[in-house]
Amino acid sequence: MIYLDHASTTPTDPRVIKCMTPFFNSNFGNPSSLYKIGREAARTVSQSRTSISKILNCAPEELIFTAGGTESDNLAIFGVANSFIENAKDYHLITSSIEHSAVLETFKVLEKKGFQVTYLPVDKFGLINPDDLSKALRPNTILVSIMYANNEIGTIQNIAEFSKIIKNYRRIQQVDKSDNPIYPIFHTDACQAAGYLNLDTDKLGVDLLTINGSKIYGPKQIGALYKRKAIKLEPIFYGGDQEAGLRPGTENVSAIIGFAEALKLVDSNRTKESKRLEKLRDFFIMELLKLPETILNGHPIERLPNNINVTFRRIEGESIMLKLDREGIYVSTGSACHSVSLEPSHVILAIGQEAGDAHGSMRFTMGKSTTKAHLGKVLKILPSIIEDLRKLTAVNR
């Protein structure tokens, strides 16, 4: 098996499984219980929260555990917007045209509820122009949500620069006697960035930040939302006081422990692993671009170390994926969250490709197990697949 879809999910690290295992049986207590095994579970959750907070450079109480990246994104966005829902038409939100569906679909729901929404465009590399953000900000803007690194094309945004623009705008608002000195609130989805980029919330300058476990060799269905102390959110679930009242329900203790351990492991090896993958990435891109009618998607330099996204013109990406699948090679045509959709990727369309070409986009995302030999095998098999499919396309036309 050659697995090149780590942006979709990662295998759980054996060290993570080992630290999780006791909390399924012997240490099974409910952290809300006051007796001994409950207190022990609560203490372990607290230790995990502290471990993650050190990597994010935040206070432990600024972390809210959720069931994953999608829930964290929803809590961040609805949590801010729902305070203004009664007068939604009077307020403005900003996001980008290439966000993950967990963000983009949430904004579309809010738009239907009456909020004014600006979808920032990107250039051909998937980068947002800082001037576009500056021009989009309004006195009634309450939230900006821009992802740290794109899940499909791997392009990395300059989040720290965007933060400075937003903070400067806040200062201007305060001079004008604004009633909202902490608005606009700045959120970033950092799920793909974790393990490869710096997650220091102070250096990034964000107010809300989303991460999850399934992208970092941790368990699935666990995530966290960093929330700066000054930020107030409306809950999206009700029924308990857990997670400061923002995520009611018994904590998934084993998953929280696994999540914290996974983040610690990937962060400790982040620089070394990123350099290793960058070499493999650049080699693979160079070889792929030798194939006729192949286009690199995303920024050639400002991209995640493990991400390669290309368009093979005049071919359906799904056809390539299925043929590679038969060879035991697993890749993606885009986000796994839209794998059942036959629509071209909104990200590939946003960077300026025509719909016909966008259907031929392929995402290869590497991980800890990826070697140059794996990529070499793909490069041996892929050219003939592309050639055969192009011949078939020509015949069908």
C-alpha cells in the first residue's frame, strides 16, 4: 500500500494508541464525577489541555475540546455570529473563497440568515491579497475567518500579516468611539497546518484557532478550539457545563489524551520532518510536471511540505484515482469531505482554472511513511494511466 492522502486522515501513531488504551477500561471514570476515578480522569484531561496549550502558547483554559475540526469551525463562527442574529442584516462577515467546507458552508448558512458576507478572492497561487482584506473591513465587521493552510492545494496564508491589518483596524475603530473594541474577531482553521507550521497563537495574532486529531496521527472525532480569553462565544450545543459550558457532554477522555500525545509528537519532530518532506515534494512536483499538459496548483514555495496538487488536463481525476487504487496507491481528487460530489473543486475554480480542467485535479499528500521509493513507483505507473485515459477521452469525443 502506498498511502498519499494524509490531508484526508492519518493512521494513528502506535504510541498514541498505547497512551489511550487504559482509558477505555481500567481508567474509565467520568471527569465530572467527584469520586476517585472521576477525579483521576479529570486530572488527565487537565494535563492534556496543558500539554496542548504549551504548543499553542496559550492558557489551558483557552482551549475547548470538541469532536473535531468541523465542530470547532462551527463553534467559532456560529459562536460569534449568534450574538448578533436578531439584527443579522446589520452585521458583516469576511472569509475566503477557498475555505474548507466546514467554514464555507457555515458562512453560507449565515448569509441566508441575513448577514452580509464578503468572500475574498485569491490569485492563481491561492494567496489572498492583504489589500483586499483591508478594503473589505467595515465598521460593522464582526468576524474574519481565513484558513492557515489550504487542505487541497497546500497554499500557506500570511496569517500574522492579516492579524496586524485587523488589529490596526480595531485601533482605528476605537479612536472613532466604536462600541465593539474587540471586533472584528479573527479565526483561522489550522487543521492542515498542525504538525508542519508554527501554532503559536501569540505570533499568529489570532483570537480563535481550530485544530484536530485526525490530521496529526491522532484519533478521529477529536479537536480543539483555541479561544482568546476576551472573546465571548454563544454555545451551539446545550445540556451541560463541560468545556466552560461551550461543549456540553461527557468528555471523550481517551481521545483527548491521544490528541494531546499526537500533537506533542508531531510538533517535536516538525522541523526535521518538514525538511524531509519538502525534498520529496519538490522532487515529485518536478517529475510530474514533465508529463504533458500538467499544471501545478497552489504556490510553488509557500505551500505545505507534504502537499502536491496538479491538474492533468483532458482527464477526469476520478478515473486516475480509481486506476491508482487498483495498484494499491491511494490519492485524492480534492477534499475528502466532498469525495462523493462530482462538481469540480471550488478551490481549483477559485485559482482561475476552467471547470473542464478542474475536473482533472489530483491531490497527493505525503506523511511519515512516505519514501522516495513510494513516489518512484507512482511515477512508473502514472504516465501510462494518463496516456491511456487521454486516448480513451479522444475516442469518446
